[in-house]
Amino acid sequence: MPWTDDIQVIYEHYHRYALAARYAFGRRVLDLASGEGYGSALLATHAAEVVGVDIDEATVEHARARYGGRPNLRFTTGSMTDPDLLADAGRFDVITCFEALEHVAEQDELMALVRARLAPGGVFFTSTPDVLVYTHEHGNENPFHVKELTEPQFRALLGASFRHVTVLRQNVAVGSVLTGDREHGPVLSQQLRRTGEDSWSVGTGAPHTYLVGIASDNPVEVPAAATMLDPQLTLLGAAAERAAAPLRAEIERLTSDDGGPKYRKVIERYRPRRRATEGPVTVSTSDDPLVSIVVPVHGQWSYTRRCLQAIEDSGTRVPFEVVVVDDASPDDSAEQLAACPGVRLVRTPENLGFLRAVNLGAAQARGELLVLLNNDTEVRPGWLDALTEVVRGDERIGLAGAKLVYPDGRLQECGGIVFAGGSAANYGHGDNPDDLRYQAVRDVDYCSGAAILVRRDLWERLGGFDERYSPAYYEDTDLAFAVRAAGYRTVVVPDAVVVHHEGVSHGTDVTQGVKRFQEINHRVFAEKWVDALSGQADPGTPLWIARQRVPGRTQRDGDLVLVADVTVPTPDRDSGSVRLRCLLDELVALGHRVVFCPMGPPSDPAYLDQLHRAGITVLADDGLREQFLHEAGKHIRLALLSRPTVAWHLADRLRICAPQARIVFDTVDLHFVRLSREAELVERLGGAPETSAMLHQRAKLYRELELALVRACDRTLVVSEAERDLLAGLAPGAPVSVLSNVHSPGPEASPDGRPGVLFVGSFEHPPNRDAAYWLAGEIWPLVRRQVPDAVLDVVGHDPTNELRVLDGHGVKFRGWVPGLAALYDTARLSVAPLRFGAGVKGKVGESLAAGVPVVGTTLAFEGMRLRDGAEVLVGDKAEEIAAGIVSLLTDDALWLRLSRAGQAAVAAQFGPDVARAALTELLG
């Protein structure tokens, strides 16, 4: 199966086809729902002819491309419920239909087609998940399964069409096989089950999840048991090969002549053409510039012209001026520049060299910020806005550099690395500029002077470029080190993209001309910064590590921290994301080098950009994540794994790749507690018994998983003392710490001008759906009886149609809103009528932090040390919650008391300093 790395699925699917292949020797075979074609290909190794059928044309094309070279194998498009499918193809001796029966409602029509296409005495193989095991016992919820069957139903379906039916039960298991020297004999199957912490029991029989049916009008000899073994882990090896294949393909693509990324076509039109010199360029500059762009020039008018035209075309919103220093150009550059409206021209009587020319131009600058730009560059739209926004957004940043790309679209550098001894490397050289490794704003050793922004007052304080590096080379690296020594940060800004025609001015031969000063000035730089260089990474250090510099520090003493969650945080959609984003920001603020690994793609690239701008490297690609773990794993100090599925996926891998890392399981909330409470609620409300049974089963599975992770990881994080106490009883001795939600209390609020009542919650989360439905349908009518004009605003991502129909009668469903601050400013109170769930509720802390009192259930305030009547109002019945809402709507004195007390409680329990102390302890 080339499309999956799920080894369990591979064994399940291949085993079925391997069984059917025993009956396919020399026969015609029809493979219904052939998918990617791997099963048809396996059958074709034995059969005389195999026809694979699938409804999806793209899938069929893939199968043809991968397996179509075999003379006895062909693929076609069609529906397995279409009675005319392959009507002229003749009869088949064997028909297979795996992983498909549960996907169609018209199962009788499928069976009719099988009967019509199967030769007399032919054999039909099919499968289905056992609904009692797969769905009800294991808790699987596959939305693409439209009709799962029990074993009796499966037998009845096949028995209605065939005289002889055998049903085998299938399960993938880890265990042991004992084989004898006799070909025939009884089969003994035994199950090993855990009965306690350190105790096991052995019983007879074998577990199963799937049913495999073998049907025919003639008796078919079927094995009593079938075992498929992989003693050499060949399929695991194949999965590893598949994981490596995209990396090899990417290397091939990056090194091939025709594999340039998307920048290639865009940049191509900027490439200087060897044609007649063009005329002057008008640049729309400002008389009151915020930024002064200094461009040194020594000939090469065609490049200079394109540089100026690109500045004009970039559409920047920032007011700027352009100062061009003509350093005694040997061509007509000075005359051309003098004719360019908007350009301030500075001419030198003799050639000063690059460094002194830049210093001369900077002395003429009027802007608060100074941009040094080579004339062999072509800026891309948004470049100056990006640089300016980053520097003005953080007063600690003194210098910011652009991401430089070559004219053919390859990356030239995204920040520079300086090793101990003074040698340097361009990070990302030759790679794809769109690679996720090159998207984060981050502290770097230096940025190439081809396109950098520096604060003018800092530039003047430092004396500009150090003229001991004249005429050129290492002056930009020296400046970055000087900026850092002065207490400022040097960062790269990937959104500022600049095309650089490297080598136009000085060539590329380090033994001739100005270029020879590259080696000379290397020695000058190493002598000047010998102490600072002692703290740099040694040459040969993996670039994942060498590229990491801690914000605001002169030495590389920050820890490398890996954080993983199911997806990129969406803090304007759910409270769990608010907490995670706060923890990421606190880790950065503490000076650590943070790498975030989402297990799935972001729902919106904007959330990815937010992390990049915060200086967090995001690895959303499995291949990049594996490369990072392989190259940098031994340097990881802390791995913070959010939620049980993520921790289960990564913990063992980290033990191998990051043996020094402290692995921390962040529960977010205890899933088994939430599911148990939901099951109990279903029972109290008289819900379907099978629903509560399924929830209890899922809770049992999550309990086992979460407790196993609590015992296996170095530390576990919970969000409340109540959950810590619970785990202390269930997993004695396991280290558990509290790291709750993070809220910053706002200014004191007033009850005036606050008419509304607010409910907030992501409706992807079942407890919120239930709470909103209860509030709008049962509680709110009680409120309106006493306060007829009361209005309830229900806010949250992805409300269901079931909830939307409750809109009206004082209830307004707003859906998702980008920011809650304005709503909290006008809300009189918020309501949290949660009837099941776990963890600390972000909606409660957020409301209290804003000074908006909360009415909720006991469960809503679990683990928050909030008292009824002191900081909040508590009620577990509809009438009690309605009474609390009415009290806060009508009693200003009560409102003021709860507002002030709620903010104080949040500051004491959930302030940023509390989270910072907990994170510091984790790394202590």
C-alpha cells in the first residue's frame, strides 16, 4: 500500500489478498474497489487475468501508472453497484471485494452484480468490520462507513446469494507462534489479557475486529486458521523506504535543472537582459521619510535601474527616501541617476569602495530607520513593510535582514551562521525558499549586507561599518555582532524577499580583486571578536543547531524545546489553543529555541504565519520532522507533547532520537474523565444505551492510554489540582505538575453600558454543544420570564444546524468572531452551563480576566478554587443558573463585587508569571 505508513492496515489488507490469491491460480479474477491497485497486483502474480475496478478515475490512473505494465492486469473505472459493469467481459472465477462493502448502502445490488459476473462454482471473497467490535467495543467512528454489519447480518447477506458461506475473523496482533512438524492437526489459539498493574491472564480464542467472508455455490476448502508473518519486518522496512522517498524526490527536484520553485517564473521577468541601456526611473519617495534606503553604486547601470524600478513597483506603505551613492562609476551611472526623479544622488570624486560609500550615504540619511541595499538586488512587494513592522514592533531589535533568493528562484540565504573561528555559512543555501524551515522570524548570527535594516541612532552610535574591513567583506557580520554586543537583537525576516544577483560587483573568485578581501577580513573579524566567537557552534555542527540563536543573548545558552500538538493553535477559536499559544510565547520569552510540530496541516495559513512571526520554527511536514529529530534530537532539552494521541505517536521516537530530552505529557484535559462524564450524562437523560456503552468503552481505552503515558513520560502536566490528585491515586509515584490556562487580567470594569449575556465555546467540542443547547432551550426561557428584554449572544466556531434553529426569542447565534474583546466590553455576564467535560475551562478564566462575572455549573469551575457567591455564581439546575443570571443583570453591587474578586482570582492562579514559573521548573 504505497499510500500509508499504518503497518496494522498493511497487514490487514495484504493478508486478505494473500488468502484470496491461493484460489486464483490460473483463473480470471475481478477485484472490485481495487483502489490503488496493490491487491490486484498481488492477485496477478498467480492469476491468468485480473481486472481491477474502482469508481475514482484518479485512483485508477494511479493504479495503471504503477502496476499497468503487467500483461495479465488491467484497471477500469466503474461502480460496483452498476448492473451493466463489465457486462461484455465474460464470467470470472474469483471475485474479491475488500474494504468496500461497508461503504455502500445498496449491498443487495452489489451482491446481484457479483452473482451476474461470477462463473458457476466461482468463489467470492469480501470483508466488513464487525460493527459490535469495530464501532461499539473499540469506539471507532468512521464517517465513510454507511452500513457496517454484525456477524449474523454478514452471514445472512452472503447466504442469500450462495449455498456455502464461511466467515473468518481477522485481527492484527503482536504475539508468539509455535509450529509443529505435522502438516495437519488441531489449532490452539490463546489470548493474553492484562488483569491488573502487573498481572495477566491467558484464555482461549483469538480477538477479532474484521470479518472475512468466503462464499460459493460449491464447497470450498477453507483453512481453520491463517497466519501471515513478517519475521524480518519487511513491511516495516518498506514503510521506512516510503517515508524516505519524498526526501529523495525533494533532493532530486532541488538539484535538477527544471525543479525551481514558484519564485522562478516571478523572478524571471526581473532578470537583467543584455540589451540597450534604458532611461531614468521615477521613484515615489517622501519628503518626511521613516526609512532611508542607501544604495551604493559602482557602474552596472542596468542593475541599478532594475533595483530602483523594483523599489518603485514594490508598493510599500512606508514613507521612504532613496539615497544613491555613485562611487566614481566608470560608466554613465551618475548621469542616469541624476535624471531619476525622487532619487537623492551623492557622488564621490574617487572610488571609496563599498564600505566607505555606504557610510557616506548613511550620513546623508534623514529617516529613523536605515536600509542598506545592494544595487544588484530586486526587492519583492511587501519587503519594506515586513522589515519595518518587525523592527518597530520590538524595541530590542536593532537589525533585520531580508530573505535573499537567486534569480533562478533558489534560496541564497535566510540568515547567516557564524561558527567558532569566524567561518560563516548561508543558512538554506540552494534550498526552496518556501520550505517551512525558512519562514520564521528568528534571531541569527548575521544577515547579508545586501539587504538589511538598522536603527539609524544605533548605526551612528556604533560608527557605521567598521572601516578596518574596507573595501568590503565581513563588515555586515561585524555589524551584527556589534549590534548584539550593544544589547540589541539581529533577526531575519522571511516575508521580506529580495532577489540578489550575487557577485555582480566583486565577482566570485576569492583570489582576485576586491573578492580577495573575503579571506583577509575573515582573519580581522576573528581577531576582533575572539571572545564572542568562543561561544559559537563548532564547524560541523548540524545546521538545525547552529542556526538557533536565543533572542537578545550574546551567547548560545538557550535550550532547544520541541512542542507538538495535533494542529497549529487557533487561539481565536478554542481555549486549548489559547493556552498552547501562551505557553509557546512564554518559552520564547524565556530565551528558549522553540520548534513546533503539528501532527496535521494548519486549518488556515494565517495561524502558521503568527507562529513564524513569533520566532517559532514550525515543522508541519513528516519528512522535515524526521530530519530534525535525526540531526538535532540529541540537543533537545525538553519535549512537550500535547494530548494523548500526540504523545503516543512521538514518545518512543523521542526516546531513541532525543535520549537527553525530558519528555513531558501535557494532557490538556484528561480525556477519559470527560468521556466518562459524557456517558453518565447520556444515561441520566435517558439516551440510547448503545451510545453510553460506546462512550464508556472509549473512556476505558483512553484511561489505559493516558495512564500508560503518565507512567512512561518523565513528567505529566495537568491543568488543575483536582486532576493532579486524581492521577496521584491512579498512578502513584508518577511525577505530575499543574500548568493551567494563562490569562492576563484587564483593567477594572464597570457595570454601566453592559446589556448582554454571553456564551462562548467552540462547537467542535461536544461539551460546548450540549451546554449551548441546554442554555438556549431550557435556561434562557426562564430568564426571559423575569427580564423580557434580555439578550443572549452565543459565540463559537462551527455551530451545528441543531443549535442554529434555536436562534430567536432573545438568542442570537453569532458563530465565529475574530476577536472577543469587544464582546466582553459590552457583556454584563457570561454563562458556562457545562454538564460534562474535564480540565479547567478557558471560557471561565477569559471572562473573569476581562472583569465579566460568570454563572456556571460546579463542573464549569472545577479545579479553579472559585467560591459560590464570592468570585462566581454556581448552579447545577436550570432554575439555579437562571436565577444567577437574573441577579447579575439586576444587581450592580453584586456585579461589582464578583467582577473585582474574579479578576483577583485569575491573577493569582492563571497569570503569565505562574505559567512562566512552571515552565522554568520543567527546564530546571
